[in-house]
Amino acid sequence: MHLKSLTVKGFKSFASSTTLRLEPGVTCVVGPNGSGKSNVVDAISWVLGEQGAKALRGGKMEDVIFAGTSGRAPLGRAEVTLTIDNSDNALPIDYTEVSVTRRMYRSGESEYEINGDRCRLIDIQELMSDSGIGREMHVIVGQGQLDSVLQARPEDRRGFIEEAAGVLKHRKRKEKALRK
Ligand code: ATP
Ligand code: MG
């Protein structure tokens, strides 16, 4: 499984529809300060259902919608589509390619789609839950977060790694079983 492409439209600094194609392996996004590199990562968290404005570096959820610039009027909605290559069936769905879309209006209402069909947020969360890219996972290391990982106590750092690797839930289950 790998991320294949990301299309952002009206999301943060991306007013016009913009598609980033991602290949297997490492992708680097380079650009000057304030050019929108972190906004790309925010778009990935957001489309997977992130509900916290702070996690998206904003004050309120509406802040993800393109707010306008001196030469361009604000937009009324943000839309992001993340396409995932699922040819190894890592996601429990019968498609070799899975597209997840989130759309949000200024009213605050969000719409979600899996392969173009309307769905609920929980459907997306369940689809991603065992993939290692779901929300509340330490898979996305934000700017500045790296320091806290490097400076963490060894046992805390182990916790981060276990969570990213998907072992934490098994450890918790084991601890619960042993307590009984
Ligand atoms: P750095 O190298 O400093 O980390 P960066 O490339 O990660 O920079 P981002 O934080 O992704 O930059 O982008 C910040 C830019 O996005 C700012 O110019 C900000 O004005 C713009 N921006 C954020 N939200 C919106 C929005 N809702 N509408 C329009 N522009 C926005
Ligand atoms: Mg940044």
C-alpha cells in the first residue's frame, strides 16, 4: 500500500485544484518558507478525518478553507482527495485503488466519500484503522515534534515507535488480559 496522489482544492493556500503524484518510496516536498509544504501534510490528516483545528494549525475548523489573498477572493469550500494504491489489499476493501474525499463548507458541515460514494466519517476511520495511517497515530511527525521525540525519555520514545508500528494496541490488550 502506498499513497498514490493527493488533490487539494480550496484547502488552505491551495485555491486552484492541485494534484501531487506520489511514487512508492520517499517523497520530498521542497519550497520556501510559507509556500505550503506543511499544508500538504495537513491535507492528508484532514481528509482522513482530523477533527481538531489545533492539529491542523488553525484556530477553528473553517480556517482550512482558502481565505483569499489580495488578488483572489475567499472560497466557500475546501476539498481534498487522497488516492491510495491498494493492490496488496492492505485496506479491507475490494478495490486496487481507493480514493477518500472530504469536503467542507463554511457552515462547518463535512462530507466524506470512499471511491466517490458518500459515506460517514466512521467508515473512513474503520477502513484505515489497521493500516497504520489512521488518525491519532504518531505516523505524522509535525514540525517541532521531532525535537520532543528525540528528547523524550527512552521509555516514552519506545511508546511512539510501538504506536507507529501498531504494537501498542496489542501490548494494551496483553496488559488488560494479565490483569484479569
Ligand atoms: P515553513 O517552511 O515555514 O514550514 P511551509 O511551506 O510549511 O513553511 P505552510 O505552513 O504549509 O508553509 O503554509 C503557510 C501558508 O499558508 C501561509 O502563507 C498562510 O497564509 C497560508 N494559509 C494557511 N491557511 C490558509 C487559508 N485558509 N487560506 C489561504 N492561505 C492560507
Ligand atoms: Mg512547514
